[in-house]
Amino acid sequence: MIFSRREFLRTGTSVVAAGTAVPAMLMNLAAARAAENDKSTKERVLVVFELNGGNDGLNTLIPVKDPSYVKVRPTLAIPDKDVLTLDPTTGVGLHPSMTGFADLFKSKNLAVIQGAGYPNANRSHFRSMEIWHRGDPGNDVTTGFLGRYFETSCKDCKSAVPIVHYGKNRPEIFKSGHAPAISINAIDDFYPMDQKPESMAISSLYKNAKNAGPEMEKGMKPEDILSPTEIVQATGMDIVKGTEIIKGILKNPRAAKADYPTSRSAAGLKVFAQMIVQNLGTKLFYVNLGGFDTHAKQADGHARILGEVASSINAFLADLKAENRDKDVLVMVFSEFGRRVQENGSAGTDHGAASVMFFAGGAVHGGLYGKYPSLTDLDHGDLKYNIDFRDCYASLLEKWLGTSADRVLGKHAGRLEFI
């Protein structure tokens, strides 16, 4: 693969080496600079909030009127009087620690997806999370569904920081050859995702150019090949600018207009709110919270982290509402699988299948979606899914991000009306 100077200048595209055979990450520098000057642009934003470890959907969204609930959860069942009822008819309600979500539901800003999952559920953390991140229960793709969205459809993602992840390890949901993203771990520990050390990037690209031989374009002169120095300068221009922007935000936080809890995930959402309010053009955000692999002594720990999720997202949206930006933001909450219906002998639950998803935001059509899974008609001891998670992905791609779901997910018929 050869990059000529004339082609580089003609396309205005920068290149970053992300692999040994030069899979490239492309950015439109000219468009990014133009977007930086348009601070009034209010684009729709997607925030992904992952519940890592397999959230117990049965004790998150609780079917208190189902007599089987107490039978299968003799020690873990939440008492009727404590459940935050969402639907008096069915008796379905939220865990008592999730008052922040109950308030969002009351204001019709929370969509609750009952029984979300996929066919032939996989109970492995790694494989199931891979399926959710890729948007594919099979093995047909190796990239993340939001990475594919960015690569094929995100023509308006014109920013030095189009994708931001709060955490250290890159989420596969953004994986692609051309989706530039920045991960934030701490004030002095953030870095562009998918980028190798500069020396390796130089070596890989320069070696390909130097050894091109007969593959060189007809009439191309040796000096037309981009030098390693030029490649690094072009590569680093927006990456460096993006990280400097992030560093400035972390060192000079704005005064939030809502009370965030003191937690890592809330800190991430607080940074996201500042970036959204400052109109930096970031389109996709991602944060996760661990602790949901509750094999033993589940009750107290699960209550704490569910409360953290609900209060953090409630504060985030309240902060944005005060800035008149809550209708521009959609928050998606998911976990790789639910837990088994029957509690185990350690006052916990083991890996299961279907669970609950949430969508929150000022533009959400709040309510309950789908039917609550049966507690007696089970999938090898687990809740059966009744809404394919790709129905949710397809809906947000088309109705929120404004692209063809088929282009990103392949042919998929299901859609929901939560937006």
C-alpha cells in the first residue's frame, strides 16, 4: 500500500497504522477543522453504558405479581413493598435502589426493554460480550457495530474527538479499520485507541513504501513517496489535538448543573456532559461499570451498583437538561447476559441468558417494551428472550443516528418505537 504526496493532498486524508499489514485509520482533516469552527452545531449523540459481568435482570426489573418469583428467589427476592412499581397492572417494577430510573420513567424519558437477548444464548462472558459489541450472534463479522457505523455512515462525525471511551481497555464495539477514538483512564493516562507506538507505525508504513518496487504508480518519483516524518505529522495532527482537548477538560472541569454520585462511571458521564455542552462534535461515548458477575452474596453489592447506574444517568440527563441538550443525547444500557432464574446455594446467581435493556434521554418514548419473560417456560433454566437486541440496534441506527441499519447489521427486520 503506497501513499503518494499528491494523493494525500488531494484527499485530505490522514493515515494511522493499526496493524502489521497496515490496516489504516482514516480521518478527514479538512472537515474536522471546519467542524471545530462551528461551535453552534448540535448533533445527536449516543452514550453506551455497559453493565459488565452479566446483570441480573430478574432483580433489576422485578415481576412482583408472579408467584414463581419468590419460589425461585427464596433469599434474593425483593419484597413487594420495596419495588418501585412501573406498571400497576402487571406489577413490574424496578429494584428499590433505582430511584433515578423510576424518576426518568415517570417523566417518560426511560424505555425499558423486557427480555432482550438473542437466539442460542452463549453464557461465556467473552463470547457473549463479543456478540453484543459486534451486533452479530454468528461469526460473520469481526468489527464492532458502532465501528462499522462510523466507517460506513458517519459522514457528519467531523471532530478531533469523534469517539470517546472512559476507561483503559478498548471496547470492541468501536473496532474497525477507520474509527478514530480516544480512551480516557486518568488525567495523565489517555491515549488514542488502535494506535501502535509511533516507531512501529513509521516502520510499517515506510517498509511498505520502500519495498513497493513495481507497484509504484506510473511516473511516480521516489520523492513522491511520503516520508516517515510526514506520515507521523499527518497522523498525529488531530490525534494530538484531540488528546489536548481531553486533557484541558479533565484539568479544567465545568461546574455541573446536577449532583453526580462519587463513582468512576459518574465521573465519566460528567466529562461527557462537558464535551457535549462545549459542542466538541463527539458523536459516540462509552463507559462501563463492573461488578455484575454476582455468583455469591449478591444482594448488597447488586443494590449498590444498580443505584450507581440509575443515579449517574439521572444526574447526567438532568445536567444536560439544564443546558437544553438532553434531547440531543440517547443513553443505551446493556449487559452481556442475565442470570439464571433459580438462585444458587451461595446467595447469588449464575450466568443466564435474556435480561433487560434501557434507553434514556429527552427524546425517548418512555415505557415498557415487549412482554416479561415467563419464569416457568425457560431456556435451560434461564429466561427466554422475546426481543432480539438487534431490534434495538436497528432502531437507534435508523431513528437516532440516521443511517441504514441493513448497511451496518445486514438484513434485520425487527424495529422498536422507543425513539
